[in-house]
Amino acid sequence: MLKYPDFNPIALKLGPLKIHWYGLMYLVGFVCGWWLGRMRTRKPWSPINEEQMGDLLFYIAIGVILGGRLGYVLFYNFDYFLAHPLWLFEVWTGGMSFHGGLIGVMLAMLLFARKVNSTFFQLADFVAPLVPVGLAAGRLGNFINGELWGRPTDLPWGMVFPRAPDNLPRHPSQLYEFGLEGIVLFTVLWLYTRKERPRMAPSGLFLLLYGIFRFLVEFVRQPDRQLGFIAFHWMTMGQLLSLPMILVGIILLVWAYRRQARVTRAVDEGT
């Protein structure tokens, strides 16, 4: 069993102002995404230029924060919100939904695509390799907050989380997600998009891999206390929300490569 580090969730306190590590992790994710995005704007197929990257980041940040918080409220803790409406704004205490944030980012990209005379999937394919950086930072924030811990385990790397309802060693599921949704997903997507791919393929690969990784990790992550298992005595809300991602990811990948094959055949026949 490993000892959980005794983190102070407050990174800096200046009088009444408290800066939480959780919020700083989001800042780290946005800054890294902006930096990597500026590198990607140098690709000849980039839908935006370096100057527009800052504006895109602003749209994405708004989508992540509003969508992530609203998604958590609607998908995971709506009853608590009805009893404590101001809790909606306490983002520093944790409680963000990736699936809600994804919907928020999609809406933001729809709006931004109209602003820069681009298309939704041009922007989505551009942004897809950048998202895992933010996911990795967010999962570290979850770990520092000591939240979203895993189920009990007898494995040697199990940890006792102070905020858990017992003293049982548990899977550090936040770190599993950091590795899969963050490091592995970023590496695959970054290498995959080093050259131009069929439209919709990078977006499809992101949805497919994230959905698979999240679905698998949910088997060792403790279900949300207020929800528990929502189906079959094993399915969690995270797994239910990830299933459409897997399905849509497969559809986009098949559609993208079939569309490219049709275009290639048409060109060959024309020559």
C-alpha cells in the first residue's frame, strides 16, 4: 500500500483570496494547449493562424468551464443543485464533467468556425490532439483534491484517500486516467496528426480512444455516491456517457476513410 501525499488543495492564499491547485491545473492545461496549438497552426492544412489561436482558446475555455460544470450538475448531482443553487459556481471545490465540457467545446467550435469561415470538423480535427493535455492536467487536479478515487484493491499501489468513507486502500484511478486519457491519448493523436488525415478521422479517433479508456477505468473507479451503479449492477454514469462516444468515433473513422477512398477512385478514374 502506498501513502497518499498530504496535499493542501490551496496552492496560495493572499488574504481572503484562495488559489486552488484544481484551478491552477486547468490554467496549466489551457496554456499548454495554446502553446501546442500555435505549433499546429504552422501546418499547411491548419484552419486558423497563430493570431487566431488565442481567440480559439478563449472560446474553448468558456465551453469547458460552462459545459463541464453544467454537465456535472445535470448528469451527476442535479438534486444537490436544486437544494443548493449557489453550489453551481463553486468550481474550485471540484465537480466538472468531461462529457459536459465536450458538449460545451463542440458548441464553442461551431460558433468559432462561423467567425473564421471554417467548418466544424476542420476545427475539431485541429483541436483533438490538444485536448488530452487539458485532460491530464485535470486528472492531476482530481488527485491533488483527493477526489474521484478508485474502488478498494489489494494491489501494492493502492492508496488510502483521506476523504474516502473508510480506510481501505483504493485504486488511484485519477492517475490511471492521467496516463490513459492524458499521456497515451495525446501521444497517439499527436503522432497520428503529424501529417494530414481524412477530414473527421482525428475527431473520430479521439472519441473512440477516450470512450474506450474511460469505459475501462470506470471498472476500478468508485461510482459517484449519489448515483451508484445505474444499470446491470455494474454500469456507471461515466460508462453510459462514453458509449455514444465510442459509437460515434467508429462511425466518423469509417465515414472519413470511405469518403477518402471514393475521392481517390474518382481522381484515378478521371485520369
